[in-house]
Amino acid sequence: MTLRLYDTSTRSVRDFVPLQEGRVSVYYCGATVQASPHVGHLRPGVVFDVLRRWMMARGYDVTVCRNVTDIDDKILLKAAQEQRPWWAVAQHYEREFSHAYEILGCLPPTVEPRATGHIPQMIALIGRLLDSGAAYAVGGDVYFSVASYPDYGQLSRQRPDDLQAAADPAGDVLKRDPRDFALWKAAKPGEPAWESPWGPGRPGWHLECSAMAVYYLGEQFDIHGGGIDLIFPHHENELAQSKAAGDPFARYWLHNSWVTAAGEKMGKSLGNALAVDEVLKHVRPVELRYYLAAAHYRSTLEFSYESVTESAVGFRRISAFLQRLAGEPLPAALASECPDPFVAAMDDDLGVPAAVAVIFDTVRVGNGAIEAGDEQAARRAWRSVSAMCSVLGVNPLEDPWRSRDRESEQAATALSALVEELLAARQQARADRDWAQADAIRDRLAGAGVQIEDRPTGPVWAVVSDGR
Amino acid sequence: MTLRLYDTSTRSVRDFVPLQEGRVSVYYCGATVQASPHVGHLRPGVVFDVLRRWMMARGYDVTVCRNVTDIDDKILLKAAQEQRPWWAVAQHYEREFSHAYEILGCLPPTVEPRATGHIPQMIALIGRLLDSGAAYAVGGDVYFSVASYPDYGQLSRQRPDDLQAAADPAGDVLKRDPRDFALWKAAKPGEPAWESPWGPGRPGWHLECSAMAVYYLGEQFDIHGGGIDLIFPHHENELAQSKAAGDPFARYWLHNSWVTAAGEKMGKSLGNALAVDEVLKHVRPVELRYYLAAAHYRSTLEFSYESVTESAVGFRRISAFLQRLAGEPLPAALASECPDPFVAAMDDDLGVPAAVAVIFDTVRVGNGAIEAGDEQAARRAWRSVSAMCSVLGVNPLEDPWRSRDRESEQAATALSALVEELLAARQQARADRDWAQADAIRDRLAGAGVQIEDRPTGPVWAVVSDGR
């Protein structure tokens, strides 16, 4: 079987063939670090983490580069509002994003470069574009000349004439053509600036990704990703400037759809209500990751507290099954450990919804096997479910979901031991028909927030709390 | 009272007077990210975090810059050994260091710049040194001319002639004087390099700190810190090149002493055994932080598992006292909330050992007050201890030490409730002289790893495990 991915540049699902056998290089656009992350910001983090994990499960050695845009008009505005240096603002939110990605169990990128750390590489790229006639310097700015690049509009499937009409002619008086975009912006008074052959200034947003992707991954690399809102103008401009400079650039373009709330793209105003911290008051981190991963990456995800908690209830069925046989060594997160239909679903442009359906089927089989006393079949199902969950990064028996903190882990272990002990005592009391004692133990557990449910196979228990 | 700090450059304790009223700027040397952090690496992180917190407690607005050395011979060597790009190695260990600092409860620096992200600033600084005659370019390298700077040796109290004799004349044939040091190194084949007016190369180690400190904190700033092993040559060279370029640079130089093990400076070979992860199998993160913070920062810390576990036992007395009245709102981490002797100790060149003695005295008073039933005195002591612990960053009732993970927190809460319930049942059984029932509860708890100890004030309990 071959992994197939939907490539935005050809508008088709293509067989994935890496540039170098056994290796994959991925660049995807990270955050402009000017505000706290909300759920919409994190979707690409989870989507490209699932892609990476699936490629690793198929045996690829994956290199991932995700940039940090640490200079930008919005960062400067925020810095002015908060009366802090721009770099303190950028560093603060960069850290918030790192934490949020980590909380959601995203593997850290192989490299996470900051835009301001790559000014020499950007200046060199602008130099090449000026030399080839694809760019022009005027009044301390440098612009890319869209007219000089005949393939402009190819990625976003737009005709140059339509773009001409849509562009804002009053936008920037120095541009020769309203479609042109800035590669380098002359410094305005009071703004941070770097020296350049065109005078002090700062890089344009599109430029940083072209310069850093090629610096870290080479002039040609496998996959460029990001949210669909970046196709135009960001990725169109990246592609144009990189190709015009002679870099073959990305071989596949992958775009995840956005997260909406009440039908609107999750922007800053909605985002505040849907900050990661806020959502995590309702569900656990692994449940939020599962929610973001379980939808197909090219489908719009309509976020609501109802849907996220409903999804969490589903996930807990998977989690509860895995817990039933916990203690066994976990299988490796390899495609070879997963059932064929799961592999087929993942290979089909990361068909996570179909892959998750395979997980639920296997959970059903496994629970049935436990009930029927078929230990071998139960263990087989457990192994499959564990591997599939690991591949998606949602295996509750694995780090980071298992408590990392030694102290909390001890508390959890002690609690389990105590609850199991009390449940055994209650079973004994019931066997002895000492109903008062059995009820007393039940009440004792309930008083501590531990609810028990009697199943044919024996009691199961969970710690419950408000809002769940 | 005035804060006084030992300034290495004057070899004396000086009143601390900040450059701008109410604000403090601190630069201290961070890690060369080429291996996993060991306990010795983390001491400066904790020491300068205690300095920062004390300054915040005294009402200062503190800006902290800590660099990441992400290019260096050792990183290149490691990259070659591991057959990974140098930037993947650097990013990997940068993240390990960040996690280790975070695990030890160090506040993140206001900005944490990477050396390779500041090549333009370094090239500009070299340009100024060449212009002033303090540096010379030869064969693609640029060197600082020690002879051109009469104050050389001032910080480390060394006489130029002694340095002349000690320097390795065979070291680098391009140098005019064996004491000279590289500001820019011409690229060797296969090594990463950046363009410069002197040809492709990379910056010298000393240069990066001079360039970044001034870029972020200004040409003059309050405090420059680091380990004493950095005084010579690193800080001596930084000071020389910055002053020679016309920057007034740091007003106070603070140096922490190192961590030894079996009498030797903790280096890489010892370091492996004393990796943070390893030590945290023996004590909790807050206990390791307490251990590193409690010694005076200018005293050598002789690390041993015995001393760290002994220190943890001491800390648990503080922690147990705070837990006894937990639930009260925590006082702010302000000097005004701390007893005068604590403030005096901290103001005396961060006298943490004396400050910790005040904490223990107050714990003793507080425990006595509880035993005597003097609730008001008990609460007063509790408030003081809580504030003092917060100032040192070791308050167990505060983040990050309280469980951050919702799930673990629930387990911990449920465990507490259950244990308290069982202890109450046991007290009742004892009151009823039902010794069998009392023992049964005790055994049940012990089976779950919960040990209880009967004190005159009632039973106390703790989760215990192996190795503690």
C-alpha cells in the first residue's frame, strides 16, 4: 500500500514519493506569537503531528521544521499596548504556544526557527531575486514583481487579471503593481530594524518561510503545510519567490481546514472564549487532542462545547478498554501492529475518521472477548487498539498522558490500590450478604468522588468531578 | 534596608543601585546545548531565579536575558557522531534544558536568544572593534587584540604578563599575540557558516554574549551573571570587547560557585550519573530546587545522594507545616510579608542559608502554636512561612508544584478524601476500642503505599514509595 495525500497544488490525491528514500522533510507554518493560543491555532499542530506520526509508523525518518513569526505588525502593536519590548511579547507567546502544543501531545519539531534569527538568509534570498529581475528596490522597501513570474496564481488557482482587480491600488504607493508584495520593509520611526543593503528595515512575512524552509530542509523538500487560510496570499507568494529564485521548493502542499465556532472562522474575538486553558476546564488534554485529530484534516471543524464533550465520552470508551488490560507491555507505534483497514484508512489521505471507526470496532470485539472469557482474543484486540491509539498520539497508557509528575503518579497509584482494596472488601461484604457494610464502602468511595458501577464482569470505577 | 551584592569586578559587597529606578536588567550565561543537563548545569538557573524573585519581592520590574549557545565545536562534534544536522542537536538539547529549568520552577527568562539568531548584531560589533583598532582580521578570522586594551585582566584579577606566559603560543598561528581571542572564525570545510565581510565563518563564543546582552538590555545594564568558571576567559573577554567597542556594559558581575561531586567539578563524565532525570528518581523536583537554592550561591556545593535526600527530609518539615493549614489564601511573594531577619539575610548578598534558618524557626513556632491551640499565632507563622517559601520559589502550595494536570489533581484529591475518611473511621474504631478494625484500616492504607504516623495532634499520612 502507498500513502496518498491531497496536494493543493495539483488539486488531487497523489501517491507520496519522498525525495530521498526513507526520509521525509516537512515544513509547516507556525504561529505569529502575538496572543494566547486558541483551539483554532492548535489544529495544524495536531494535524501535522498525526501526519508525522503516521509517517514514522510507516518507517520514515521525518524532519519537521515549524517557524515562529516573532516580528510582525500585530506583535509591535501588542508591545506598544503592553509597554513591553516586542521581543518580550514574542518570547512570552512563543512559550505559551510551545506549552499548548506539548499539552496536546505534539512531538516537538526537529527545529523551530524564529524569523528574526534568519535575517542574513532572507537578505541573501532578496539579493538573488533582485539579481534575477524578479524584485525591485524602491524607497528602502523591496517588492516582488508578480508580473515577472508567469506562474503566479498557480497554487491558489487564481488568474492574474482577477488578482489585479481585487488588489488594493491605494495600498502602497511605492509598488509598481498593486499585486506586488513586500520582501523587505523600510523601518518606520521607533520600529525595530535590521541593517540591509536597502537600508534598515525588517523582512516581509512571506519571505521568512521561503528562506527558513530552504535553509533547514534544502532547496527542494517533500511537504509544505499550513492552514487553508494561508494558501493565498502567503503560500502563493512563498512559492512564487522561491521558484523565481531558482529553488524547486515543496513537492506537496497540504492544507488543513479551519476551526469554526457558530459558523465563523475562529478568530481573535471568538478565540478568547476558546483559549486552550478554557477548553481544558471541560475536557482533559488527551480528549481535546482526540477531538482535533478525529475529524478529517480537510473538513471544517465546527467547535462547540457540546461536540468536544461528546467526543470525549466516545474517547473514554476507548480509554476504558485499554485500562482493562493495562499493565501489558505496549506494542510499538508501527503500521505493522495496526489492522489492515486502519492502515488503509490512514494511507488514504490521512483518513482519521475511518481509522477511528476501526478503533471502535476493535474495542467492541475486545470487550466482547473479555465478557466471553476469551483471553487471547481480548489481548489481541487490546494490542491493536493500543498500537492504533499510539499512532494517533492518544494512547492514555503512554506519555505524556500518563502522569509525568512523580508525586501525582504516586497519588494515582495509591488511589487505585486503595479503591481496588475497598472494592474487594465490598465484594466480600456482598458475598457475606452484609449489605450495610457494602453500602458503607460504596458511600465512602462516593464521598471521595469515586463512583462505581457494577458490571457483569465486576465493578468498574472512575474519579468523577464537576462539569464532566 | 538596601540589597547588597558581591561584585566580582570590585571583589566586594556593594549596595545595589539600579540604573533606572524600579527596574533591573540581568544577563546571565545559559547553556551550550550539546548534552542533557546535569545538576551542575542547573545551579545558575536556580541561583539567578532566586535573585530575580528576591528583586521582584522587593518591588523591582526585572528583565532577564539568558542566551542559548547553539553553535559550537562540541555541538558540531555531537552532530557528526549522531549523524544529525547541528541545528537538530541544538534544538533537541535546548528543549531538554528548557524542561529542566521549568521542572525546577525557574521563571522563564524575559528573552532567551540563540547565538545563531544574532549574526548581524555580532558582525556589527566586530566592525566597531576593527574601526577602533581593538581587533584585526587575518586569513578569514578576526581576533581581539588584548594588547590594545590596557584594562585586560581586570575582572579576573590577572596580570597581562602572567597571561602571556600561560597562553598557548602554538594554539593558533594567525594570532599576533597568544592571548588574543577569536571574534570570528573562518569556516572549515563542511562546517556551517554565515557570510561576513571577512568571508564565510561563525562567531566566537565570547562575542555572542556581548552582542546579545547589549542588543536586548542596552549598552549599559545592571547585572551580568554566570558560573565562576566563566570569569576567565569568557567574561574577561566579553568585558574587554564590549568596553573596547565603547559600551559601558554590566555594572555588577555576579558569579555562582560550582557543583562538585566527590570533590571534582561536575563535568560530563560525572554529569551522566547526575543527570536531572536521574536525581529526580530520588527526590521530588521541589526538593531538588530547594537543595540547589539553600546553599549560598558563592559556596561550592558538594553534591551527593545522601546530602540531597537529607536536605529533602528537612524540606518536608517545612512542607508538612504548610500543608497543615493549607486552604488559606496564600500571601503575595513580597518582602513585606517576610520576617525582618529573612529580609536582612536575603539583602545580605542573597544569604539563603540564613534565610532558610528563619523559615525553620518560624515552622517551629507555628507547630508549637498549633499544639498549644493558639490559632492566631499558628496562622501568622503559616503566612510568613508561605511568603518566604514563595520568595524562594519552593512553596509546595503554589504552582508549579501543585499538580498542574487536571487528572492527577483529581486522583490526588480523591486520595486525600478517601484517606481522611479512613483515618476518621480508624479514630472511631480506636475510640470504640475495636483494635482489630483499627489495625485493618491501617493495613489497608499501608497496602496502598499510604503510611500513617500517630502524632499527639492526630494522625498524619504520606504516600511513600521505593527509594525515599
